[in-house]
Amino acid sequence: MKINRRLSRFVILLVFFSVTITGCWSRNEIEDLGIISAAALDAAPNNRVQLSLMILQPPALAGGPGGGGGGAEEAAIIISAEGNNVAEAARNIATMLPRKIFWSHNRLILIGGDLAKRGLHDLDFFSRERQTRLTSWVMVSSGKAADLLKVKTHLEKTPAESLAQLNRSQVSLPIQVYEFLSALSTEGVGPVVPRVDKTPSLEAGKGKEEALKLTGTAIFKENRLAGWANMNETRGLLWLRGEMAGGVITINDPIHAEGYISVRIRDASRKLTVISEEDGLGLRVKIITDVDVEEVQQKSQIGNPQYIKAIEEAVAKEISDHCNKALALAKELRVDAFSFGAQIRGIVPDYWEQVHEEWDNVFSDIPVDIDVEVNIRRMGLRNNTMERKD
Amino acid sequence: MLEKGRIGNFQLYLIILFIILPTAILSVPAVTTGIAKQAGWLAMALSLGFGVAMAVLYSIYFIKFPSKNLLEVGEMAFGKWVGRLIGIGYIGFLLHTGAAIIREFGEFLVTAVMPDTPLSVFIITITLLAAWAVYNGLEVIGRMSEFVFPLLSAATLIVITLVVGEFDFARLKPLQIFDMKVLLAASLIPSSWMGEAVLVTFIIPYVYQARKQSWLWVIGAIVTVGSLLIIITSATILVFGYAEAARLTFPTFSLARIISIGDIIERTESLVMAVWVAGVFVKITLWFYILVLVTAQTFGLKSYKPLILPYAFCLITLSFWLFRNIMGFFQYISTTFPFWAMSFEVLIPIAVLTVALVRKRGKETSENKQEA
């Protein structure tokens, strides 16, 4: 009897499990998926959105570099559709796409200038949908974003790869979806997004073809594009936001009439202090940076303390020039692109309570004192510059 | 006695952890941060204070009535019929909250992982599995928690460690407490979670070692839970900023989503999810177990086992009925639940304890008089 009971239990379990755990409920076979590597959002007439998706073509990818055989085929195809919002546009694409849209590998969300100027309401989708990544990069182009996806890139297989790599360079302010949303929702923080544009090819003699290039920064006022910062203003933004992490600064040789000197930024920090003045408030930004000498053209005694001091001063002046340019731009646009508001909220919350409603106007009138300290620490593997027998 | 199994003090500690933590780490940080803004972690710290106060309350049960559970103490204090009424009240609380936990489990899985799978699949499978675990008794549940605990704590700590790089400490400023009222209101919700530890007062007699020292483990467990909640809430604020952290449905899950280290360690959320499912399973099992135990005790049954299957169906059905959608669930936990829960976590235990202690003392003094 006992054995019979055990046996019947075993059989029941066997039947139960063989019915219930045979496979995945919502399985997705890889050959049924349209894997997206980049999405571009553009303005369409009547307040609609045009969504362009870059969908990878697996055979071309599997061919590998220099495979020869698969070279003719494009690595990815681009499909566009319009909709009242992103979700609708994505559904409209799904009606043309034989495969299921698969967001999980999307690394880049490219936003067209027109849409950014109109106001960006479309990132909600990317943080609500479960497949999309919160860590996708966000970038803005001045022209149509979809056009950038069509650029034939070098070295990297797709524009998405290429732009994700460019984001690692130290002259931009890379921002991910969740950071953008956090910047939108946090008091006293305005989103700034890298700007990317088409440029003539980097391969010599192929003037017709195009490449992608970081050309500065898009400054947002809330969810609307307020203006562009060029590369030098972007450097100023980096310094003033305390996000400068590296890069090279080239200045005129301070002692010789001609020639240039370059220094590489090793370390940088920014400290913000609030000083109360009679008529309101002032800000003092202290920037301290350590640099190494990278290139010297003229015959100079690098070891000479006076010479070093002169270089340090010239570099400091260059940095504060960039900062002042960025500051002037932000004040002109009436956008606090440096998150000064959030800092002030942390340091003098009472004052912030008074001004936060009209912070952008208050910010434009606030005096900002920029103080730069540059320390040259190293000179590389050569002490004096190359000697000429003159 | 209804339960023949026995648990040790460390298992008691883990059981308290599992009674509270698995759902607390999921939904509480967002709700609290929504009210307390950048001081969300401070509200959590405040609720840790309330939690310890409640733990002290439950500890007195361990010290004064080491061989009785809350219902028996209640019967001693108020007599048989009022005692039964208290039991029926707790049955309602356990059934309702147990169903809400099961629903939250299902809703989370459908929202975040498997949108195509019907909610009923998750709810029915987890409840039947929990029923099986309950059938095996307290000892098995205790050992199960010993097995799941290292996984859950490791997963939580790994997630926090991997997002440290994204921390921005300026997001915690200004540190000034702007309004004590706001902080108190914000700490009410996590406090009602901490108070879920009231469930252990029903298993006091089944702790086999040094029951007089058990209270240390009870308080220790609350401190552990509170500290973990403070760390997690701080992490979500430090990474997302308070405004965005409050806008995310499951900020702790989103923390796992943003992990990206060298393009290699990415998309860790599935792993976190698997471990979390194990944790919630233990939580559901514990609530289920206490539910059948209290019912059996209230109505003087010899065994709780016949109750398991009927209750499983009650829980399944109720978890569908309670909320129309996930928004309704969040509305419920941030408005109704703290007050509904606190009456069973604070009011009744205090009332029962006070009367029982007074009666006990009266009895002792009269006994002393007789001796004299």
C-alpha cells in the first residue's frame, strides 16, 4: 500500500511538472527579433513624432571584419514611421517590420534639433517600457536625427557604436536616459546633452562621404532646447559643472613670440561657494587643476620656475576664458546650465525657497567670480625641448 | 501544541527579516522619498526608531510570557471570548495583507519581467508552493530562510556596491530637516512595515533556545532591516535624485538596471529578480503559516493542516479582488495600510500586554499574600 501511495504521488508530480515547466511562456527566438541598436526621434508635422529605428542585420554582423563575402550587405537597416508619440510610432514601425521590435540592445537615442526645440516629452517611453535601457545614451543633432543614422561609419560597424564610443571622449557631457530624466525632475538642474553632427569624411580624398562628429552641447531649458554651445563653451561647461576629466589645452607660448605649448589635464576639481553681498548673492567658483606638459615647440628651459609660472598663468587664463564664454552664453539663454541652482539649494535653502520660481532670471543677474589655479606637475619624458644648433 | 517543530534564535532573527524585508525593499523607498524628498533616508532612520520601539514591545512578550503566544496572552488578559475576537481580528489582518503581498509579487513580475504571462500564473503558483511549505511546518520554513538569506543579502549588497560610482552626494543636500511633520508622515509607511514583526509574537513558544534572550535577536533583526532600508533609500536618492526616485515604480529594481561596468557587467536585474523571488516566497510562506496557525488556535483546532488548502484558495481569490490595478495597490499602501496595520502592530499588542501584565502582577501579589 505504502509503495503504491508513493508511486501515485510520484506520477502526479511527474504529470504536473511535465505540463507546467515545458518551456518559457513569453519566449523570443533570436531569429524572430529585430534588434535595435539606435533610435532617432524627429519632429513631424502636426506635433507628431517621427521615430527611426536602426535594426541590425545579423548576417552582415556575423561576417566579421574583412570577411569579404558579406561585405556588400549593410550592417543595419533603418525604418521610420510617424506617430502621435513614441509608442504609436513604434507600433507603426511594427506593421512594416517582419520581426518583433527588441529594445534591449538600444544604446543610443538621437534627437533631432527641431523636436528638441519643440519640447521633448518622449523619453517617458524609454523609462517606462521594460525592455529599453536606462543607460542608453542621449544625443542631439542640429539637423534631422534620422540622417545621422544613415551615415556610413568607419572602424565601428554602425553609427550607434561609433557615437557611443565618441561619448567616451573627454570633451563632451555624455548623458544617459535616467540622468536626463533626473535632471529634468530635479530642482535647479538643467539637462545638457552632447551635440553631434555630420562632417566630411575622415578618410582623405573621400570628400563626398560623411562622418559623425561631436560639435558641442545642446543646452535645455526644462524639456526645450534653448541653445547650442560650441566646443570651447562646452569646455567651459565641463569646468563649471566640475565634470572636466581630461583633455588637452593648447596656448600661445607665453615667453616666446611664436610657437605653442600644450598641457594635458590630469586632475580637476571645482568648488562652489556662495558669498552674500549687499544686493543679493554672489557665486565664487574655484577651479583647481593639475596638468602635465604635453608639447613644447620653442627652445625653452622648461625647468625654469618663472617659465612654469608663466605657462600656468596662461593656461589659467585660457580656462577662465572658456568658463566666461560658457557663462555668458548661459546668461544670454537664461538657463542655468551649470546646476548652480541645485548647489545653492543645498547651501542656502532659505534663499533658494525665495528665488526658485524665477531662478533662471535670478541666475542671469548673479555675479559669478571664477578663480582658476593651475599646477604643472610633470613634463613628460623630456626636460628641455629639442635643441637646434643655432 | 499545534506546532511540533522548533526554531533557534538565529532562525527567529531571519524569520523577522523575511517577514518584513522582501517587499519593503521593493516599494517603500519610492513612497517615502515621494513625501520626504531628499530627506527620505532620514525618514527611514526615524522609522527605524519607531521599529525599535515596536521591537521592544514584542520583546516584552518574550521576556514576560516566554511560553505563550499573543493570543494566549490575550485570552489570559480578557478572557476566552474577547481573546477569540482578537484572534478573528488578526485573521482578517493576516488574510488581507497576505493577499496584498501575493498581489504585489505578481504585479511586479508582470510589470518588470514577463509582461505576456497572466498575473494568475504567478499568483497561483507562488500560493500553492507556499501552501506546500506551510504544510511542512515551521522548522522547514526556518531552514528555508537560512538558505535564502545569504542570496538575498548578497544580491542587495552587490547592487549597491556596483552603483556606488553613480553616487552624487550633492543630491542629499540641503540636510536641514525642513518640517518634522513631513518627516513623521513619511516615516509612517516604513514604520508600518517594521511593525510586521508583530507576527513573531505568535511563534514565541516554538523557539527552543534561551527564550529569555530572544528579545536581543528581535531588536537586532529590526535594526538590520532598518539599516538596509536606509542604505537602499539613500542609494536610490544618490543615484536618481529624490524627484526621479519618487517617480520610479520600483527604484531598487531600477538601481540594478543602471549597472553598467565596462560594458561587461550589465543587465544584472534578472539575477536580482531571481533572488528576490526566492525572498518574497519566504515572506508569503511566513504570512500564510501564521495565518493558519492563528486560525487553528482561535477556533481550538487540533491541527492547522486542514486549513491550508482552503486558505490558499482564499488568498488567491482575495489577491485578485483587492485591487483593480497596480496604481490602486500603491494608493493603498501609501494611505490606508499604515493605519490598518498599525492597529494590529501597536494598538492591540499594547492593550493586551498592559492588561495581561496588570493581571499577572495582581495574581502574584495575591499569591504572595496567601503565602504570607
